[in-house]
Amino acid sequence: MKHIGILGLMVISTFLISISSKAQNNRLIVNTDQGKTTISKHIYGHFAEHLGRNIYGGIWVGPDSEIPNEDGYRLDVMKAIQNLEIPNLRWPGGCFADEYHWTDGIGDPKDRPMMVNTHWGGVVEDNSFGTHEFLNFAKKIGAEPYITGNVGSGSVEEMSKWIEYINFDGVSPMSNLRKKNGQEEPWNIKYWGVGNENWGCGGNMTAEYYANEYKRYATYARNYGANKLYKIAGGANSFDYNWTEVLMKNIPISMMDGLSIHYYTITGTWQNKTSATDFDKATYLVTLRNAAKIEELIVRHGHIMDQYDPEKKVGIIFDEWGTWFDVEPGTNPGFLFQQNTLRDAFVAAISLNIFNKHAERVHMANLAQTVNVLQAIILTNDNEIILTPTYHVFDMYKPHKDALLLSHHLSSEELSIGDDKMESLNVSTSKSEDGTVNISIANINPDKKIDLDVLLRGMDAKSVTATILTAPEINSYNSFEKKEVVKPTEFKDFKLSKESLKISVPAKSILMVRVK
Ligand code: AHR
């Protein structure tokens, strides 16, 4: 060392990234007897677009495939989704929605016209997965369908007839056509999106133009029988607060049930989104900090909505969120196929904790996307599937669905890497109908276990169970060769005494703790 000298030491220290966490008491106070808002299960929704191997090869292989299937739906994928009990599934896009013409996807599959999926890889779409295939899939997995209609290249008449086709119970040209195609009863679907990203791929419209279009389309998006549509306006691109302001000002709240927001966690730039698996600790923290910006978005869009809708009737529908990295080397750039590491699990945990916290305004959220695309919950090859770390977070977080949001106060030490810092702990608290208190905790510190003192105020707790998700490295992932590198296991490192719970939260871990 003495050969290096002072100058050498200075040079080395500027190149070393310092990782530190300020010593402080880590404390969580959970008000177990205070809560008024239910966390809608729809916050745990998903999104499957005609993009890459999401629908074709992911969900749908067709009835003649050698891959084991039920009526054309891939069995392994379907079972994994059924296990997750997903509350809703958004379809057919995304950008694809605004170039999709629903009449191409009904009737005998061999008579369905083909089209080019210009947004996603320029591949030929044979329309073998259409309205019936989607709605029957939603039924099989027990999810509510959420359809996005075409505003960008469609017409009011086309969207209006699609709704009549799906939901009308009487005798009409569209309901007769549905019956002719084998579906006697209407599906009575509720969630309907009026376009997607109409500021961009959905027509490059201004907010003022879209607000008028929305009113025109929504007028003819009819309710049939007792079924009332929940209409969702295409919302802002991330931080475009003007879009929300214009829509809230110009669209009467009697015409709009939800307003969408899209936000992707990008780590580099849109041109260089960086690798999904190859990253250092500093980059890891950048990703997680960017994920946490979801809170700023909800608060700021929410403030604007409060001016026009103080009773919070219009829900924020976060119908596209998740990580977006560079595609895996050698894969089609238009297919958006990326691996999924423990870092993605943290993005999911942090995002879901934030959505829960703002459940009064956030009525639905949809992770992008379900199979083989972006922050997928499932990856497939011809014969096998992998459950990603993100899948496991959704599995562990099930108790939060439709539970009562509990208020809490958290003091957490910070994780600092270089100039970047963020609280090490990220938490959400809720109470299930049977009185069980649910605490999801993420400790993002890659190296340090945190001793957390929890005060369960107002509770005479008797027992605790917990599940943990962690892995050898922050960039560990499940592959077809090693499918269970990242998977939940039972966790026992806690001590309970009435109102007091002490938990040793391991480094880089996500916990779901359930107290009775
Ligand atoms: O999820 C991928 C794409 O991202 C969607 O099609 C679009 O809505 C968004 O830009």
C-alpha cells in the first residue's frame, strides 16, 4: 500500500462506490385498529397484449398443439395464473389495441383475416386468439376481463358494436352474431378502456382532442341490462400532468369511472435501457429509486383529480407499470423479452406497497406484462415454464387483496450508494376480514440485515407466520436450467410478545408477515 502514496489513494477512493447505511432505530408502528379504505384486489391486475410470445406461445398454443393444452390454452401457464388468483386481465393492448379490429377475431378461425402487427415486430397476426378466446380464458382463470377499445384507428360505431356483441342480452344484429359464433349468453363484462396512450401510439392526439373523442366514444359505450360499464379514459404518459388536468376539466365525472396512468421503470435511457440481469449495486439502487417515483405520480395526478373530484369517485387506473430493460441478447427487439431478477421482485414489492397506500384513489393496476414480455410473471419455452421472482411477490402479497388498509408509521435507516440514497425498508400494512394483520416488508439493502421493532398498536397478538423471498445475489434469476433460484420459503426469525414483534429482516429480502 505504501507504494501507492496519497495521490494514488485519492484516485482509488474516487473510483470506489461507497455503500453505507446510517445507523438508526428501525421501527414500525402499525395502527391495527385504524383503517377505512379497502385495498381493491384489482390493484393486483395483469395485462396481456398481442406482443411477442405473450398470447401466442405464452397463453395460447391452439387446440392442435403438441404442447399440453385445454381448448388451446397452454395448461402449465393457465395453472400458474389460476394459482395467482388474478383479479383482472387487460387485453388486447397496449399499442396493439388501437390497430385491432375486433371483427377480424371472431367466427371460424380458418376464415379470420390476417393482419400485420406493425407495433410489435411486424409479425403476421392470424387472429386465432380473439374475443371469444380471450373472454373464455378470463373465465377459466377467474379474472374479470378488461378490454381496451380502438380509438386511434377505429370508429365509434366499431367500439359500440363490440360492446353490444359482448354484453347485449336481447335480440339484435350483434347479439345474434355472437350466438351464431357459439356464445348464447352475454359475457356482461364491466371494465372498458376507451383507447390506449392516445397521446402517442393511440393516435398522437392532444389532450383537448382526446377529451372530446372520449366523450363521443363513451356516449355510445352503452350499458345493457343491469350491467354497468366501468369506463376508463386513456391517461397520461407518466409525468404529463397537463393531460390529467385537461381530461378532468373537460370530461364530466359522470362519464368516466377511471383515468389511466402509465409509468415504466427505466434504468438508463429509452435508447439504452440497460441489461435486465447484468448490473451493479449502484444501478440497482437507481432502478429502485425510479420505481418509487410511482408515489410522486399518484400524489400529483391525484391532487389534480381532487380539484374536480374531491370525493375520489374516479379511480386512478395504473394499467401499465413495471420494469423495461433491453431485450435479452439475440431475441427479437420487437418482442420485449427480458429476464427477471430479484431486483424486479423489489420493483414489484415497492410498487404494490405504494398502490396499497393510495388505495383510496388507486382502484386498479396492471403489471406489464403477463407472459414473456417486459416484467413478466411467467417465462416459457416450448415445453417448460419458469415462475419469475415477480410472480412470487404477487403470490406472497395475496393477503393484501380486498383487505383493510392499516395506517402505519415507519422509521427506516437509509441505504446510500455513491450520491444516491433511499430508505432501506419499504412496508405495507393491512387487515384481512378474519382479523389477521398483514405486513409486507422489503429490505433493499443488498448486504445488511435490519432488526425491525414492530409495535402492533391495539392488538393482542397470539401467533405469527411469515414467508420470505430472497436469493444469493440481487441479480439472481430463475432459468430453464435452474428454475428455483429465487422462490419463497418459510421465515422464522422473529419474536412476538403481545403488541411487540421483533423481526430480523435479512439483507435483500421481501417478507410477508401475518399476525393473528
Ligand atoms: O407494454 C408495452 C407498450 O408500452 C404498450 O403497448 C404501450 O401501451 C406502452 O407504450
